[in-house]
Amino acid sequence: MFYQIAFALVLAATTTAQAATVPQWQKPGPTDVRSPCPLLNAMANHGLLPRDGKNIKATQYISALTSISIGLDLASALVVGSPAVGVPTHLSGLTFTFGLDDLRTHGAIEHDASLTRNDAYFGDNYSFNHTLYDQFISTQNAAGRLDVNSMAKIRALRLKQSKATNPDNKFGFKESTLAHGEASLILNYFGYANGLEIPTNYLDAVFVDERLPYNEGWVPPTSSVNLLKVSAVSKQISDAEAKLPQ
Ligand code: HEM
């Protein structure tokens, strides 16, 4: 019994210490800006990135992302790659900055057929859309979690919907790579402890509240989510998609 109590205390202390390193979640204020990326928005809501979402230095993005177990290679590729693919940037001394709102630029990283955002053609390409989210969550498996097959199904469905309704639909190699990369990122990042399956209450926190799901029992992966892991799972999603009935 003593050992059980001692173990529970150590576990509670570890969990509290983990969460205590992350500043308190706050919803954004009226002049704060946010992006189409639920993870970066959640980081700003926790104060891991500037809460106003503005003028964020490349070095700030990279150190914030690596502090929560995103690999240095992946964080650097995303941040340094952003201006290269057309995200507007601003100079600050010797480094560049971009605000979370700069990430709304359609055709840079932002693309059609997003999981939970409308296509730019319909006006707002960055705000969370609850109807799309419900459709996303409906792909859960029998255990109530989203897995590789869920991601394959929703990626195929969103592309079909975008093609059917958006006359400007564009989903070439770049868009497909990014979209599959995003689906892979969340599987790796929030599903690592459950064999690449994400409990839906984690997703509610991340997508609906734009909050890291500490209260739901999640802790950042102990081994960083790097480019190799993201590419491997991206391929698994594409392969599963190719096997879906047409
Ligand atoms: C500096 C790093 C990052 C940048 C610049 C970035 C940027 C973006 C942008 C512009 C989008 C919108 C794409 C669209 O049109 O749907 C997006 C979506 C997304 N991002 Fe990020 N992101 C970053 C890091 C991450 C990380 C680390 C994760 C997960 C652990 C993540 C998860 C996602 C997901 C799941 C989506 C898809 C949302 C949806 O389709 O509804 N991102 N990201």
C-alpha cells in the first residue's frame, strides 16, 4: 500500500511539474491574431509563443517548438521554409519575423481541403469550423480514437468535397505533402502514447479550445517528433488512402 501511495505521489508530482513549465492557457484577446494552425494557436494561447500572435521571430518559433518536443530538424524546416513557400515576413534586426496571421496567406502553407477550415474560395480560410470538425471526428475507430485510417478517410473526403464545391480548388504535390504532413504531425504528436491513435478528447482540446491537452492526461512525447517520423506516417496515410474504395 505504501508503495502504491508513494508511486501515486511521484506520478502526481511529475505530471504537475510537466504542466507547471507551461504558462497558463488564456483565450485570445480582441486584438490578438491567430493562424489556421491549431497547434501554433494553442501555443500562443499558452504563452509559449507571444500571446498577441504578432511579430514572432524565427528563433522564438524554433525554441518554442523544440521546448515541447518537436524535433529541431522539423521545427527549422517549418520556420525557415515558411518564407520560401510564400509566407509574408518582416525584418527585425538580423532575423525575420512573421505573425500568426501571415500564415493565412493562401497558397503559401495554407491550402484547400483542410480538415477543419474552409477553402479560401469561401472567404475565411483560417477560422475553426465546427461542422468540419464533427466530420473529422466521425472517422474515429471502434476504440473512439483517430488513427492512420481515420486520417486517410478524412483526407480523401475533404479533397472530394473541395473538388466538388470549390471551382478554384488546387491540390497539387505541395498541397498534398503539406496536408498529409499535418495529419501525420498530429498522429505522431498526440497519439504517440497510444500506438498512433489519438483519443478524441485530446482533439477537442487542441481543435475546439486551441489548448494543449494536459488536463486530459497528455504529456509531450519524450522523444522528439522529427522529419523522419512525420514522413514515415505521412506515407502510411497516403498508402491507406490509396486502398480506400473509390
Ligand atoms: C512553425 C511551425 C508550423 C507552421 C508554420 C505551421 C503552419 C500551419 C498552417 C499555415 C496551416 C494551415 C494549413 C491549411 O490550410 O489547412 C497548418 C495546419 C495545421 N497544422 Fe501547423 N504549423 C506548424 C507546426 C505544427 C505542428 C508542430 C503541428 C502538430 C503537432 C501542426 C499541426 C497542424 C494541423 C493538424 C493542421 C491542419 C489543420 C486543419 O486542416 O484543419 N502544425 N499549420
